[in-house]
Amino acid sequence: MDGVTIPAILVSDLADDAVVLDVREPDEWAAGRAANAVHLPMGEVPDRLADLPSTDGPLPVICHSGGRSARVVAYLLAQGVDAVNVTGGTAAWARAGKAMTADSGTPTVD
């Protein structure tokens, strides 16, 4: 990512029902996620490009705080995929009061 500008989007600029690519680990995903998130752990992205969700416009990529998703966005851009990093990640999503879900029924994202 040295010298590369990673495009970003604020949580407030995404619809509550936006489809986002969540690149966190399975335990983080289970604890709480955006309601319409698609799970694809960061380490699996290179082998599963065909599994990326389609969106109208750049694909928003999210993790807990924005670090891992920024690395995934850089990778996707290099592969020709239009992607954007969600600033602040799921923590910002939760603070904004956007729709969330969890395997337990009650999201726990700090």
C-alpha cells in the first residue's frame, strides 16, 4: 500500500441496507455484522474473487476498524475490481446505529 491512495467511504454515505464485503475472521463475523454483509475472510479473497458480491458502483469492503479492509481494497484494485474501504469498519457501522445481525441474535461489536 506504500504510495497507493486507498479510496474510502464513510459509513454515513452508505445505505443501511448496503451490501458490503466483510473480510473479518469467522469469530468476528459471528459476533456482529452489517445486515447485508457478505463474508469472505481476508486470507480467502485471492482464491475467491468469483464469490465477490455485485454492487451498483464500487464494492464497499469492511473489517473491524478499516486496516484489513484497506489492504483488501488495494489488492482488489490491483485485480481490476472497483472497491472502496469503509472508514471505521464495523465499529463505526455499529456506532452509527445501522442495521446489524449476529449469529447469537444480538450483535456485540465494540
